Amino acid sequence: MSRLTLDTQVCDIVTELPQSADLFRSLRIDFCCGGKIALKDAAKERKLNPEEVLNSVKKIEEKREQQSGIDPTSFGSKTLVSYIQEKYHTGLREELPLLAPYITKVARVHGENHPHLLRVQEIFKELRSELLDHTADEDANVFPLILEFLENPTPELKEKVKPLVTELEQEHEHAGKLLFEIRDLTNNFTLPDEACGTYRLVYARLAQLEKDTFEHVHLENNNLFDRVRVAL
């Protein structure tokens, strides 16, 4: 049962459900400095139907809940690859471009007093580029080859797949180092007392990005690639 209602403050909705910030941003509802207002009142101020806005929020919440409680390790290889692509690769392609403007804004507004945010912005830019290139290559080239090899492990395919797995694991390790650097810079995503709503949003979504990426990498390194290693 959702705890989010028309009386829930907009800032609390974003704290509970960080991805809802994208919805509020598109509707031009202020969740940051003006976020301490009930959802119904914020919607009315923008001449929006409060029930429709709440329903949109609940759809985001339902999507999050549907993705929990699944055990992908029991999937067949084709289903596992599809799951990785749908949950993590599509998720990155959606989240990274949406998160970028918030990080840019926080670095611009607060970077002078909190210079570590400028470095966070640099690392995020590098991480974003690497992850999008990496997942695009997996989808277009690596995953089809892996599935072909698992179905028909010929010597020719073995020679193609083996170095690819090693290369991907090295790229995963580098992405992990970038995420750990962000965690160190932010002191484990510890917010300053004066942090505004956007500052809080950025830390929450960076923490979620870290969590999702490590789950993603674990599933590939220690499940999908293990299946390849068994067949090598």
C-alpha cells in the first residue's frame, strides 16, 4: 500500500521516490526550495489535476516495486540477458541523461563552497560516457556473441568470446573505481546541514546509481560470465 497521498509534501515524495523529480521537473512543480507543500496544493498552483499527478507518481512507484523481488540467477541465459538489458541497460540510458542536469546545477550553485562537487561532476561525465558506450557495445556485439557461444560452443566462437569477457570485466572494474571515488568525495553521500532539495536529490540518485550498477556488474561478472567460463 502506497504511503504517498495528495497530502504528502512534494519534497517528501522526492525523498521517498527520487525518480519522481523528473516528473515534477517536467510539470514545473518546484520540489526543491518550494517543495514543502502538499502535492494537491502544488498541482493546483500549476493548474493541474491533483489526482492525475498523484497517479503519475504512483506509476513510478509501481515500476520500482515490480522490479524488486525477482531472482534473475534462475533465468535461462537468453532471459537473463534480456533482463539485464531491460532493467539495467535501458535504466542507464534513461537515468544518466536525466540525472546530468541536476549534477550540473548543484555543481554550479554550490561548487564554490563545496568544491568536491566540481570533481563529482567531472567523474559523473566520465562515468556516463563509459557506461553508455559499454552497454551499447554489449547489446550490439557482445551479448549476441555470448548467446551464440553458449548455444553452440565452437572453438572459433571460444576464441572470440574469451578476450571479450576479460575486457568487459576490466571495464566493470574501472566503473566501480569511479563510483567509489564519488562515494569518497561525498563522504558516503553525507549531506551538509544546509543542503537544498536538488542537492539531496543528487546524492540520493547517485547512491541509487551506485547500487544499481554494482548489482548490474555482479549479475554479469558472477552469473552470465560464469556460464561462459564453464563452457570455455
